[in-house]
Amino acid sequence: MVPRMELPTYTSTLANGIRLVIQEVPGPPVLAVVVQYGVGFRNEPEGRSGFAHLFEHMMFQGSAHVPPEGHFSLVQAAGGTVNGNTYQDHTEYHQIIPASALDRILFMEADRMRSLEITDTKLRTQIDVVKEEIRSNVLNRPYGGFPWTVLPKALYSKWSNSHNGYGDLDDMAASTVADCADFFDRYYTPANAVISLCGSIDPSQAEDAVQRYFGDIPYRATAAPQDLTEPPPMQPCVIAREDRLAPKAATAFGYRLPKAQTELTDYAAHMVLSTLLTDGHSGLLKNRIEDVSSGCGLFGPLKCAGPDTALIVATHDEDRRDETAATIESTLTRVADGDVDHQSVEVAVDRAGSALYRSMDSLLSRASSAGCGELLFGDPRIMAALAGCLARVDSRAVADAARRMAEQPTAAVHLTCS
């Protein structure tokens, strides 16, 4: 299984700073093309929450040689699919296409990197689109945006780390064309971008194609990185939220994760701990709480470079909130004390590793992971390194991870229902 994770990876850097990551996968003539920029909702200015996501929408609104929404129609006409995603520290634009459509895609991606067209009409239209998305996905849906839009506020103090990345409707309405132009100029630069290609492609030909379309885009300096570091919380922080549409109450607990850049082995141990707690019918918490889940990263492992979050989320009856919290706390303490048999830990190691391999079982996930690794950690092979770390996790490492979580002051969001 390891060779599947560790595909040959080719990297290069253009004169303007664009980094290129290529993974050749023999098979049908299909490619994943992913362009990622090192900017996410942690980079948006205070008073403009949700702006990074709004700007993701603006990137599809036309450039010098591509009409508004033309990116979607031209990719679909070629038989491909296209979308974008905004995370804490990066924004991603991805396509799955027939290999024969590569030139078309590279042309369009280069055109908007070079000459995005921003107008007030386009901005107002996309503000309305994103507002409706927030209403649909958060405000008018049970557990909408829970917990990722609210949990960071309980765990972090800096606005960049703690605010709602989906955005506030009033902040959205206040966005201007000048805001967009400044954001594009500061962050959507060649030196802040990684292009990842994965699939049936010759690396040298792919590099030539990228050079042909992107090589003449002028270098621009990227805004200086923000200092996202902050000390761990010293006091408990519990936030109450009401959800009138939720059928049951819920509680989300947040914990600071080790830094993946320097503590990848400890990071992997937290992933095994999460599996031990809630994966499958044998999860330690599954046996005591009816509906519970856990994970590393608000959007999955290694999706952000700054402070990262482990979480445990449970739904429960309103009158069982304290009991649920006590159950989670006592279970973490039990694991920290080593009161778990080695076989259970070994099963969790296997299940965590299998889940990681399954998450890499597509060209898109491989291209996205390699590009994200290069962009955020300077290592397109970091997911393979994580897989190796997972395989080496033992009972002591899991106990240390549980102790690290159990000793942190409570950071939680209590969601009440009507």
C-alpha cells in the first residue's frame, strides 16, 4: 500500500515564483489540475469576515479573455468538472479533465492570474450569491456551519484565528471593488501560487505547458505572512449558541493540535486517538455517547499551516450536556492513564492508516494534497510522511496525545435547541 501513497513527484519553480508539482499516474488520459494560493480566511482583514471566500467566487467572474462564468462552461464543454474551496490558510481551484483539455485549462487559469476583471456589478452579484449560500448552508439549516464557524472563537484569541470564516452578512455587504483589487494584488501573485498536476501526463511536457502559459506573468511580491502564533489558552472558554432548527442539543470541544511542521509524529498520534475514540462501533466514546464524532483539523488533516484544531462533537438531549462532557473527559483520562489494551490501539492505527489511504484514492485528492503540502509545509510528500508516522504510533504515543488534550482548559461551544 505504501508505494501507492509515495508516487514519484516532480517539482520545479518558474522565474516568477510559481511552484509546480507533478505526479504521473499511468492509466486513462485523465488529469487533475489544481491551482492553490497561499491565502485563506485567516488573511482577510478585520471587518471583512468571509472576504476570502467571496473572492473565491470573484475569481470565476471573468478575465481579459474569458467571460464571466466562462471558466465553468469551458471546462464542462471539455467533459470536465471544476470548483473552488477556501480554507484557513489557502484557497484552491481544481479541475478534473480529459488530458487533451490541459492547454485550455492552463490558459484560463493563467488568464485570471494575470488579468482578473473586477467590477462593482460583478461584486454586488457575488455578494448576493454568497449571502444566499450562507443562508442556505448556515442560517436555515440544522447545525449549519457547526462547529467550524464558531468553535475557533472558544480556542483562539487573535481575530485571524478565531473569527467566522464563512462571513458576516454585514461585513459582506461592506466589501468594495478596492478591497478586491487590494486582495488580488497582495495575495494572488505567482510567488504565492502552486500548480499541481496529477494523472496520465509526461512531466517534462507538463512543465513545458505550464511555462508556456504562466511563464510571462510578471513577478509580484506577496504580502508578508501574518503572525498567527498565540499562546495556548490558560482559562476555560465555553460559548453558548442557539439553533432553533436543531432537533437535539450539541456540544463541540476544541483542542490545540501539535504543529505538523515540527511534531508530525505527535500529530499522527492525535489522529490515532481520534480513531480510537469514535471510529466504528468499537470507538471508546461510541459505546457511551449515542452520536459522537471526532477529527484532526476543522477540514481534515494537514489543511492548514497555522494553529490547528482537534475536535470532538456530540449531539445529545439538553439535560445530558454535563454527563456528555464528563464522559469525554473521563475517557480521555482513561486513555492518558494507559487503561486501553494494546490490541485496541493497534486496530486504531490500522484504521487511521486505511482512512488516510482512502482519502488519497483519487487524482484530485492526490493533486490537492501534494499542492497543499508544498504550499503550506514546503513538502509535497508530507502526506506520505504522515502515513509513515501513523504506522509507527504506539500505545504510549496515544496516551501522550490523550494527556495533552485532557490537560487543556475546556474550549467548547454549547448549541441549544428550542
